[in-house]
Amino acid sequence: MQSITLKVPVTNLLLAWALVVSGLLACVAQNTTITAPRAATLARDWVGSDKAAILGPAPFSTGRLSHAGPAWDVDLDTSDGWRHSVQLDGVTGVVISYSRYRVERPDSATEPDPLVTLEESRRVADEFAGSRLATFEPGRWIPALGSPRKGQMSYQWAWYEVLDPISGAVASSELFLEVSDQTPVVITFWRPPQAPINVSTRPGVSRAHMLSIARRFALLDPVRYPVNHLILRVAMDDYGGQRLVWECLQVLDVSPETGVSMYGVVHDANTGEPLYPIAPFINDGRPRRPIRFPQRAAVILAPSGKPIVTQLVPPALDGGVLWVRAEHLRAMDGVRVDVDRNGVRVRSGDRTFTGDRLQARRRDGAWWVPLRSAARTLGWSVTWNAARKEATVHTGP
């Protein structure tokens, strides 16, 4: 009997835990449009074998965190000795991720020498990406910083999609491929999330002007360590909140063996305001400059203390009113938020509220809501700690 696992990936990295309640599985299955037999067929098509054996049973797990909905997991064996794991979107059937490995792997304490060259792996990766993504073409996707990188018995390749050919803005997440260095085949594939872009991809601060601002906020002495790499990106946080940013990097070294060594600061691309630093977790001995970042208000959910806002899109105080991005209402259990460039719609329980009801306002290319009045409309309350500049949202009675 065919056995396929339905996965429900978690979008909030702060709340990623295993969802093992059997009732949830049944509930989510009702929201899929791809049936288990159809998922099996699509998985077999992906691996190129209509006779691939479906494996099972498989454990239920949360799946990829960047995927926003239910997904089918299909594990298959093919006659050539490979075991494949295919994850498909439960609604569209699009393959989200894929991996394969040899069922019988050599028992060796040392890593064998590569049999596949770097250039050969590049050809394999390019051909695979071009065959699986219709949009994969020169100029539409650009290599990620640090790609390629040598993995364990593999070469790792990554690209970012160019969303705007005029501004050069790239997507938040990368397309990732891993090619075996023993056999010229792709052994790992991750498709970036396909989220609609709701913010402008044209920056208010030019590259040249951003470079001058970046030097003022550089974590290392910019004379000794120049700001030498700027990336314009539509960044996205765990709640789906988007923001056009400049990533201003002091790249110290790029090596296929060790990856990228760098420091950096992420800035708002419309105002130039510094948002947060990028720095190595381990102190490498380089003297860091004492850069002061703006003090911002915090918003937490009672009683857990879970942050509702992120460093990418912190709340904004304007005239004594605290505004939060509409997407951050997704932090509350049972709340669905639909956002596009035309407006906002929030569903809480069995009630639906338009952006007008929540007094939503479009500013800086995105939708914001006044926290206290929006919470009151949704049946919640908000308390404010002035000393700590912290708002607490209470959704219970």
C-alpha cells in the first residue's frame, strides 16, 4: 500500500516545533487539493520513473520552515539504487524540495577524493535548474555570494532571482542545488518560496548615496575594510512582512572551502535608516566600531512573551500612535491576514475585517495598522510600558 506523509511546514521560526497531533493532520488534509495518489504520480514524474517504489510508513514532521502551507512528502526507491525524497506543495503540486542518496552507501571513515570536477558540477546544476524552473535563464537569476561552495562530498550552488531588472532588486530566498562530487547528479534541491511581492522594488536611496551612508555605520573601520558589496533585496521576515533593503557588506574573504567571511549592516532602502547588523557569531579579533542603532519599541504577546514584530520590520511610533505591519497580526493564533498592494483583509475566528475597519494605511510601500485601535476592533487589548517602550497584546478574556 502506498504511504505518503502530509507535512505542515511552520512559517514562524520562533515557533518551530513538531506538530504531531493526529487531528491536525486530518484537518490540514482537507485543505489540500492534491490527493495522495496524485502526489505519488507527481513525485514519480519528478524522479523520472513511473515504476519507482513508494516507501512507508514515514514519520509526520513539520517540513521546511519557509513553505507557507501543507505539503506532501513522498519517499521513493528507484531501480538504480537511489532513494529519493520529494516534497510537494499540497495545493499546487509544485515540488518544494528534493533530495536523494544511495541506499547502500560505502562504509568509509574518510571522504573520498572528488570524481566530479567543479566545472562539471556547474553544468549539471545549470541544466537541472533550467529543466525544473521555466524562469531560470541568464540575467533572471544571479549567483548568491559565496556560490559555489564545497560541501561534504558535494558542490553547493545557489542563485537569487532578480525581481526588477532596472533596480536589480533580488528575492529574499535563494534557489539551492547540491551536486554530488562522486556522481554527476543533483542530490539536493530547494525551491525558494513563491510569495507575491507587495512592496516597491525601486529604492529611494541610490546605490552611490547608500554607500556613503553605509560607511558611517560600518561595523569595521571602512578605510581598512571597505564596504565592497551592496545587495538590494526584498527581504521577508517570518510573518511574511516584506521590506526593500540595502545589505551593505564588508566582505573579507570568499572561499569555496570556508564560505564567506563578512560584516555588514542592513538598511532601509527608502530612507537609509540602519536596521540591524550582520556579524560573525565568533569573535575573529577584528576591532568593531561602537555603532549605535536606533532604539525601537517592542511588541509582545501575552502571556507567552513572544515577539510580534521583527528587526526587519520594527513598529513605528508616529504622533504617539504605535503602528505595526499588518502581516504581524499573523503572530496571533487563529488569525489569517491577506495582504496585497491593493489592501488588507484580516480573518479572526469567524469574523472578517477589511483594512478600512482596522484603519490600515499604506506607507513606505507597505500596509500598517495602528496597534491599539486594530486590537480593539479584533476584540483584544493592549497595554503600554513607557519605561521599556514595550506594548503587550492580550488576546484572551
